Amino acid sequence: MTIAVLNVKIDETVKEKLRHYAEANGLTLGAAAEKLLLSGFTAEEEAGVCEDDIDSQHTEEDVAPFTPKEIKALRKLLKKKK
């Protein structure tokens, strides 16, 4: 088995839940994360969910143009950054 490093940013509360899960099951954070990820993949396969069911890449969003008030607020924010 090849080991790979995965750096992710997660909410602090999720990390605490993971830490508690790891402690309760005598696992390291990495082992607990791997176990939960694998169980999530298994559940997905058992549910019959395929990539096309969750892929939103080809969907379109209704995008309305910015209002003059929103444009003014954006310009103000951009000026502050300079």
C-alpha cells in the first residue's frame, strides 16, 4: 500500500468530532479520517449513487446582472484594497 498525504481545511467542529471519534476508537486522526472516508465511499456505492447524480458541472445558474447599488459597493471595496 502506498501512503499519500492529504492536506484539507475543515471546520473546527468537524475536526473536534474527528478527534473524539479517533480517541474513542483508539485511532490516529489520519486513520480515523481514512476509515470514515472509506465508509462514506462504501455507503455511496451501496446507495447506487453515480458520478452523474452528483455532478453539477454542467448545470446553469440564473445570474442576474449587478444592480447599480451593488456595482458601487464593489468599487468601494476594491478601492479599499489598494
